[in-house]
Amino acid sequence: MSDARSYELFINGKWRAGGSRASLPVVNPATEKVFASVASATVSDLDGALASAERSRKAWSSRAAKDRGEILLAAAKILATKIEAAARDLSAEQGKTVAEAIGEYARAVETLEWNGRHAEELSAQIPLGPNRMIVPEALGVVAAFTPWNYPAVLIARKLGPALAAGCPVILKGAEETPSVAVHIIESLCQAGVPDGVVSLVFGVPVHISRHLLSSSIVKILTFTGSTAVGKQLATLAANNLQRCILELGGHSPVIVCEDADLAKAIPAISEYKFECAGQSCNAPSRILVARSLYEEFLSRMTDAARKIRIGLPDDPATDMGPMANARRIEAMQRLTRDAVERGARIETGGTRLDRPGFYWPPTILSGVPKQARVLHEEPFGPILTVAPFDTLDGAIEEANATEYGLAAYFFTEAADTQRKLTNSLSAGAVSVNYLKGVSADAPYGGIKQSGYGYEGGEQGVRSFQILKMVNGLSS
Ligand code: NAD
């Protein structure tokens, strides 16, 4: 078992310190103090994980899919019993409120359950007619890289379907939030996942990804993180032609049409935007408002942002905690400064809070010139830009004017406008009159520079399978 404050690697069914005994600090973003450490893997640790994954591969993939599903269901049950304590650990490591962390763990449990319930059905042969069928098979060992913003859900969205499909997984958890990977791996092992089928490593990300992806044992790369890192990993994966599932950045627009109900739109945008201090790949970041509503929207949205209560993540009165790390604060400063220098106006927020911790307040910028970086680079923080539009076509053009294509949102009751926007917005997911993220039962994935491949639902499991086409079998 990993000690609560000194997190270890999990290789071949055993918890252990890294071979070099080196460790990395874990910082509480609300205090900026180091309060835990996480082991750092050596090349020999990684080789151990690769060898044990390869050794376990045949037995796991040929085990009845029903058994694999039952193990996932049991793991979900075990994880559900730990949610309160695990959520407090996550909140201390990441900065999200305890309530947000509890909600996130509940979604991770749901994700493991969904994949457990569907493992058998999604591993079954698919008949195509007389003597023809598709036989789904596990593709092989997975290297999974998960980030710190939604560590529980994102681990569950990779491990749940990979294990359901029959693939062993080597998980590199986020070094910033190690407790989450540890709680989930412990639940899986207590539920009966055999030795070698899941391994957990932490360390220097670039060293780990380079080593794992250079191995021909690894057949699939699944990564959630920035577009820049996703491209580096896809380049490495190209050498071995490893299948890639890349969930990358986003810069999501919200179009508020002139018939929109602001009493519905503003709380929905505010709640979704400022969850996890805006560090979500599908958080809205650019709001385009019909000119007739613009002044009223801006004033009411600014009020809503000012009402967000900022504080310690374990205080039940807190709506929004700190950002996860100093890098995010630097990014907020850089993007705000650039926008203001180009002529944008700060409606609220705009400067780091003068208190310990990585606190950046909800920030609304108006009058942002088109060249400003905040309109093109993923903000990944609590910054929103608000701009008026005159025609729907103009709004669509603006909405689609970034290199990202993850999520898009709009508010209108008119059915023809809803259809036009749904068809015209370049995004992997569109939500109408509310804001919604990923769910266990549906595929979710980006287009353009937001990545490729899907997580979630049937497609999430298929991502880890070979669909073997079989013709001519005697009946
Ligand atoms: P980053 O790109 O350095 O790291 C993001 C994640 O990728 C981290 O978990 C990190 O450990 C991992 N990573 C980084 N380099 C890696 C490598 N060479 N091999 C394997 N994994 C690697 O950025 P950051 O400062 O930690 O996070 C900020 C940026 O990351 C944001 O701007 C955002 O675009 C992106 N991000 C996106 C998501 C998402 O849900 N799509 C989640 C977290 C971070």
C-alpha cells in the first residue's frame, strides 16, 4: 500500500518506491506548501511495468468479458465507499472544493460502473450475415497519461474501457494529484484485477512517455492534456504505429442569441465556467452575445462573477478554490496583460489575489481586440471574454475562429436557429440552453487541434479493440 503522504509506484502487483528512491514534492495550491511526495520512476521501474503488463496480457484478454465487467463493478463499489476521504485528498492536492471533488469521484464511480455493465456486450461477436462476423479483440498494452484537473474522472475514462476491452494498462498519473491514481488503483486491485494488469508510475513526464512509447509492447497511447504535448506524444507513437487517443485543449464559445433567457444562461455559464477554477478543457471561454442583449448580459454576468465566493477548498462556503499551480497564475497574468495592452477592458478580476495560494479571481474582459492572445490560446483558467455580435453568421464565424474544436454552447429557443448552430459549429460536442461535459454513456472527443479519438460510451471501449473481420466460417 502507498503511504498516505508518500505515494509510491505500483508495479507487478506491488507498491514500491522508485528504483533510485528519488521523489517529487506535492504542493497544496491553497497554501503553496509541500505536504506530500511522490516516487519518481527509473528506466528499470518502467521496464518492470512493461514486462509485467506483457506477461499479464494473454490471460486478461482471454478471461471472460463478464468477469472483467464484474471486477470493474466491484471496483466501483469499493471506490464509492472511499469517496469522502479521497475527495479531501484530491481537494488538498488540486485546489478544487471538496464538494467538486466529491462530485468528480461520483462520476468516476459511474464511469467504472458503466464500463463494467457493458464489458460483456461490447466484447461479443457482431454477426454480419451468414458466415460473416466481426470479432472484437483486445488490442494490447495501453500507456495512459492523465492530467491533474479532473484526475479521477479522466483516469476512470481510460482505465474503465481499456480493462473492459481486455487490455492491460500502464498509467502515468499526474504528479500533482497522486492520491487519486493511488485510490483508484487500490480499488481495482481489491476488486480482483490480477498482478501486472494495471501499473502506476509517476516521475518526469517526458522521460516516462519517451521510454514507454519507444517499446513495441505498448500498442495504444491515450493522453489528456495540452495540444503541444499531445503532438509530441503522437510523434513518438508514430515510430511504433501505436494507436492514439488524444483529448487535448479547447477554447469553447457560447453564443447567446437575442431570444435567450438570461435568467437561465448566466447562472449556467457562471457555474460551469468557474468550476475547478476554470481549468477544464471544455469550460466556456469566449461569449458572443446578440448586440441587443449585450449591455445587460455584460452587467449581469459581471455581477454573477463577483458573487463567486473564493476561499479555502475545504471550507463549505467556498465556491471556487485556487488554481492548481503557479504555471496557471503566470498564464492568467500573461493573457490578461496582453489583452489589456491591446485595448481590452477588465470588467472584474484581472489580478492575482493578495493572499497565500494560487488564487486568481473570476475575470471578465470586454472589448478584446481580435489579435489578443486570450482569444486564440486556451486560457485554462477563470477568464471569460464577452463580445457583441450583429448577425448569426458573424457569430458562427467568430465561434469557429480558433484552432480548437472541443465544445460549443448556445442559448436560443428558436428551433431553426438551434439547427443552424448545431450544424455550423466546429466542435466535437454541442450543448443547447445549458452547459454539459462528458458522461459515461456517450462518446466525447475533439476535432481540429483538440485531438482525435473518443472516450466514453461504446466508442470508448472500441478504442481499445481490434474489430477482426471474419469471413466464410462454416456454420
Ligand atoms: P503540460 O502540457 O505541461 O501538462 C499537462 C499534462 O500533461 C500534465 O498532466 C503533465 O504531467 C502531462 N505531460 C506534460 N508533458 C508530458 C510528456 N512529455 N509526456 C507525458 N505527459 C506529459 O501543462 P500544465 O502546465 O500541466 O497544464 C496546462 C496546460 O495543459 C493547459 O494549458 C491545458 O491546455 C492543458 N491541459 C489540458 C487538460 C485537458 O483536460 N485537456 C488537462 C490538463 C492540462
